[in-house]
Amino acid sequence: VKKVWLDCDPGHDDALAIILAGYDRRLKLIGVSTVAGNQTVEKVTLNALGVLTAAGLRDIPVAQGQAKPLIRAPQICPAIHGDSGLEFHDGGSMQDYAVGSPVLEKAVLYMHSCISSHAEHERVTLVCTGALTNAALLVTLFPEVLDSIEIVLMGGCMGTGNTGSVAEFNIQSDPEAAKIVFECGVPLTMVPLEVTHRALATPGVLQRLTARPTPFLQLMHKLLLFFAQTYRDVFSFEHPPLHDPLAVFYVACPEAFKVKRMRVDIETCSTLSAGQTVCDIWGQSALAPNATVALEADISTFWEAMISALLKADMV
Ligand code: BDR
Ligand code: CA
């Protein structure tokens, strides 16, 4: 069983990443931290508490992280995730479910002590599904964690971006933080848009949720319907891609992925392409590879794991 810390900005797909991390039998979720991204850090923290409460995971500690990128102005994403950051199709919001509060310590400090106490025999996997601001501070302030963690992140792209022509939102939100993380020397896996854009919540998937009309599964259904509508409006996607749970799934089931080691550099200077993950697929860089990049995933195995986690959460 792999120990996982999830750093996220819920966010519709982050919500499902939390549930997968909380219920996949191959994983043990030891904590959740939040970072500004899809919405302000206060809103995404309430959303994280709401997801954990609704999914019966209230004993998982939540630590509130950074409110702003290291250098740049915050960039939020209401067009996709709504004003609260996690809205439902019928006008409700995940914040209505939030019970409890985050721990008093700032996320980076709490993550450091929690991860250090869990990493005695093997590395803890830090899964990042938002901007890399907290992760960059963690490895900068506490370089000793480099021996205690590996990082698996949803972010970046080899070609076309989503919030930039060649940049993906999580990396584009804080390129300087991403540069620190990609260059820190920790074992790192990137699950890019090319993979996550294949994990679509199709009507077939939704049907498997509506087959059991419990309050929790209805909530998940309403969440996915909102996400489907915004993805239709903004990107003309027929069905919404569930980016973030793919990074969690990689930790649970790496054998379901085709990957390649390569050099990935983060563009921080350009005004045109800041946040681009420059992927040296053919090994032309003089620099050593620093990332394992997911190229493909077995999407039907992913959905089996995701739906099984949702059904388990529903039984709690
Ligand atoms: C990423 O951006 C966010 O809106 C999603 O939660 C995901 O982490 C996809 O680019
Ligand atoms: Ca996210």
C-alpha cells in the first residue's frame, strides 16, 4: 500500500482525485493540502472539506496552502469550475457540505512534519493536481524531503495546451514553482493533457452512477453534469475530461500506463508561452532526463478503479 499526500485545488476533477486516493485499496491517503488555482485558496479549502465530509473521509487532515503563485498574479478558473470552485448542475455547491476546519499550521509546514513521520521506510508519494506553489516551497524550505518523497503530478502537455496555446493550467498558473519542482531532483512523473483528455466522463459512465440513486451518487452526478456543461461551453468537448484522478491512478496502478523518461523544461521567460512544459521526446537536450512522462493510459481500467472508489464512498 502506497502512502499518498494529495495537494490540490478542488475543482471538480480534484474532487474525484480525493475520492480515488481515499478509497483505492492500493493507496493510503495521509493528508490533503490546498493551493490557489481553480478558485481562491479559501474556497478550494472549503471544497476539500466538503468532499471529504460528503465522501466519509473526515478523518483525513486538511492543510490550507498558498494563496498566490510565487511571483505572478493569481489566475482562477470560474468558467470551468464556477464561482465557488465546485458547483453542481442544480445551483448547489460542495461548500454546503463542509464540516470541520483545516489544521492551524500552514500547509507547507504541516506537510513537512506529516510526510517526514510517514516516510521512515519508503517514500511518500506527493500527488499534485493544482499549481506547484506548495510543492516548490516544500522542496526549497526542507531540501531533506527530497529523500522522502516522489512526486506525481497532473499537469503540462507535450503539444496543445488548454489555458494557453501550448500551456496547461496548473503549470501556467505558477511556472516559476513548476521550474523549481522539475529541477529539484526528486523522482517525478508528469501526467499531461494528452493522457487526461482521453478519460472522458461519457454518458455510459454517468449511467453507472445514476443506477444507484443514493444522495452521495446523485451529488457526484450533479457535479459531473456541471463540469460537462462548462467543458461544452468553453472547449466544445462532447464529454468532460477527468484530469486529476489520472495522477492518483498512476500511483495505484503504474502498469496501466505507457511512459517515457525525458527532459522536461518549464518556460518562464516568454510572454507567449510561459508555463509550457518543453518535452524533449527525442532526447536532443544536453541535459539529463528529469521526468517520467505518461504517454498513454488504459482508460477502461481507470474507470473501473474510479467507479469502484465512488461506490465504496457511497457505502460509508
Ligand atoms: C487542470 O486544471 C484544473 O482546472 C483541473 O482541476 C486540472 O487540475 C487541468 O488543466
Ligand atoms: Ca486541479
